[in-house]
Amino acid sequence: MKYTHGRRLSKNTVEAVRFVAKVGAMSRETWYELFAQGTLRWRQMQLQHLIDRRIFKRHTSKHGHNAVVIDTFGVELIKEMKWQHVHSIYPHFIEHDETVGTGLWKLEKAGICQKWITESEMKIQKSASFRLEVQEGGFKYPDAVFKLQGNLNTPIVAVEYERTAKTNWRYNKAIRAYSEAYDFGFVFFVVENNAIEKTIQRAMKYIGDGRLNSRIGFISIEDWKMNPASAELRGLKMCQSLKELSSKI
């Protein structure tokens, strides 16, 4: 992949374009952590260079000023690579969606997942594979899905990031939907606090599907952000981390 003047794009730039194409936005903090190199000043200059080259542009909302989205030349690069790209996400979804995407990007680099798809990608593809039929009509997608590294038969994992607590009724519907879904080998809830985890566990007991006890696990948001591969995975008896799970599949 090259700029219009012929200079080749760096690997980190290509990776950043792919990230934004999948997630819908990228904050400066994520650019600094995952893709930029050198001093803070140099990292800032690198990002500004990509904005000047119209690979990225600042989020159009004043509330998303700290994030960038795909610009016109970035779209050309995505088409050249035959990728799809999702719509730019609203500012109040950036932290949630980016947290999910950043963790999955780290799992990919750690060799634990071979492919990951965000909710926004599933929606734009109108995917039928990972659709959850929700009680009382309608459907939803997980926040993301990924395939564990391995052969064609390795399981698909659904990821749900729970930043704020929902009602018991909402969790009961979600857990029932997963109970009736056969696309997922595992479901991992990334939780902001223990209260949310306990509410989901109550929903599991309410639904009463014993199979879920070997399929649903919990990861704290702190561990997910720090190192999702080695993060403590609670609730699954067969392993205590995604790294361990990957080695056993």
C-alpha cells in the first residue's frame, strides 16, 4: 500500500486503518498505545501526518474531538485491500466499542484469535450467522465475536462488554438468547464491576440451562485492558485465562 506520491505506508499505519475500518473510530490514546512509536511528540506528529494525508480525519462531532475516523484516502486504501469499513460511530459509543476492539486486536497479536468481527461489522454485513433471537421479537448481535486460533473446528467466542448494569429482565433475555444459540462455543462477559457479574450469574440461574456453566466466563475490565490474553477468566472450570483456553482447544 502506498501514498499517492509513491511512498509506501508503514505497517503500523496499515494496521491502524484496518482497526478503524473494523471499529468505526480510534482515539488518540489507542493510536499512542497500539500503533505509534517514539516520543509523545513524535507520536502526535505521526497522527497529524495521517490526517494531513487524508487517511484519517477528526471526528465530526465536537464530543468526539479526541478521535479520528476514516477520510477519503483511507477509504481508497480500504478498497484496495478489499476490506469493508463500518460507519463512523457516535461519540458516546467510542469508549465501549474501542475497548472491545483494542482487546481483540491484542488477542490477535498474541496469537490467540485468528479472526475477529465487531458488532458494527456484523450489522453492515447483515450477518445471519451470529444473530441472537431475543425473546418477544427482534434480534441482537454480540459486541464482537472471534475465532480461537487453531483449525476449522475451533470454537467461536462471543464477547459482551458490560459498562453499566442493566435490568434483570434485560439480562434474562440475553442469557436465554445465548442458551438457544448454537453458533458460540463460549460467551465472555467483560464486566465493569462485581455487581454486574453477579446480576448476570443470577440470570444464568433463572434460565436454568446447565450447559451455560461451561460456556460463560467473566473478565474484569481492568484485566481486559491490561492484557486480555492472561486476564483472569472466572466461571470456567477448564481454564483460568484465554491463553490457557487457547492451548487446550
